[in-house]
Amino acid sequence: MTAPQHDTSAETPAPVSVADVPAKAIEGRSPGRIAWMRLKRDKVALTGGVVVILLILVAVFAPLIVGLLGHDPNEFHEDMIDPDLGTPLGSFGGISSDFLLGVEPTNGRDVFSRIVYGARISLVVAFLAAFVSVVLGSLLGALAGFLGGWVDAVISRVMDLLLAFPQLLFTIALVSVVPNSLWGFEGSGVRMGVLIVVIGFFGWPYIGRIVRGQTISLREREYVEAARSLGAGRGYILIKELLPNLIAPILVYSTLIIPTNILTEAALSFLGAGVKPPTASWGKMLSDAVPIYQDDPMYMVVPGITIFITVLAFNLFGDGLRDALDPKGS
């Protein structure tokens, strides 16, 4: 008997053509998106960035925050001071539901409100001085590195001169002779303007040297030679070819110079060369706390911790941003 014949053609799957498979779209990623993906993996840097954003929001909305949670920063609350000892009533510097961070000794001003308003002074001076430093340093550093020759020699010697100049002493001497009213500003406004100009002017050589070194290494790259061979001028090469590749180090250094400016402003206010009283300033609060820190240590601890957290947050964020933008250099 013959075995039954089976039709195996129906069981064999038909070959699939490559053209029939839907192609998955390939999505390109920009350098900025790649850097953001690296930065998201750095939780420490993100934490620092969140703190920085919160500090900026506190400085911007200082009147609203103080109106909800504090008192006028220049309002005296003598009923909160022990008349015999001259120290805040209660424990921990007079901390209570009405005064979240206590009160100042001898006069009873709200420490919380003065810390909040002091953030405005520190951040405004730090950001504007950093802007001056970054603009001058980027421009002069790029010109020195790209043009070379006598231009590089002159700019480099100016950098060396400013780096060797006693900035702190010059600022103290300048503030002591500046009039109380200048160019439409009065009092603390004049002092802030002087601090921004002096800190920014003496800070540009640091970023200028970095940009100069980066420009020297970039000006001999293939894409620069290609642009030059096609007839591109110096201005075009500097702006279109070199500047986009200098954005990363400039951005990173900007985040690192801001905490330095905050410390400089605090130091100058501590020495009496900052904003004028009764304007709130973290450095001035530390200075006022020195004679009485044994009787009321909280008055020194609060502004000290505030400065520490602010500078630490900027440094952590700046380090993470550097690793994200330049992973090979980390």
C-alpha cells in the first residue's frame, strides 16, 4: 500500500523580502541633547542644579517670600531681645514660628528675611560680574589665541599684570573714595556697581587664558584649514568656526566663576567694602556676628551655612556640566 502524499508547500513560509520590512527611522541627536543625557545620569550635579534654581527663585521672589513667611528685613523687634543680656529670647537665636531663623542680637531684625534679601545682593553681583568676565575673557582670549603675534603678546602681558594685581586691596581703596551718589545710583546701588565692575574686570584673565589655550589648539584643525582654503576671512572663521567650539568651556567656566564671585562679595562685605547698611548682605551678617558669636552662635551659623550651600551647589553643578560637555577631559 502506498503512503499518502502530503502537500508540504502550504507548510513552508513564504520568503520575506527586505524591502517589505518597515524601516525604523534613525533619529539624530544634537550635541546639546547628548550632553543633557549625560548630565541626567549625574544625580549629584542635578541636585546642585536644583539648589541653584531654588536660590535664583528665592532671590527673584524675595518680597513675596518675606511677605508670607517673614517680616521687613529692616524692622526692629526689640521685644524679642533680652534687655539684660542683649541676646534673643528663647533658644537657638530666638527661632520660632514667627521667626523661622531667629532674630539678630541687640536689634531683633528677622534673620530669615535678611538671608532671603541677602541672596539678591550676592547673586546679582556674582552673575553680573561673571557676565563682564566672560564677555571680556572670551573676546580677548579668542583674539589672542587666533591672531597670535604681537596681539597675543600684548593681551597675555595684560592678563599677567591683572592676575598679579592686589584686587582685594584695590577694591577696598576704591570703595572708600567712591561718592554716595554716582550716575543716578545712590548708597548700596553705587557700591554694587563698583563691586560688579571691579570683580568682573579683574576676573576676565582667568577665563581669557582658558579660551586662549583652546583657540590655539583649534585654529590648526582641519575644518579651519578647509574654511581658510575656501577664502573665508578671519572674522568668519573666528565667529562661525571657532566660537561654536568654545561654547562648552566658556559655559563650564561661567558656572565655576559664579561661586568665586559670591565668596569675593561676601569677603568684601565682611571687611566693610560691600553694600551699605542696612542693606542685607551675607558677608555683613557674618561680620556683625563676630563680636557676639559666643553669646549667640546661631547668628553666625545661619549665614555661614547659607554661603556654604550656595557655593557647594554651584561647584557641583559646574563639575557635572563639565563632565557632560567634555567627557574625554574628565
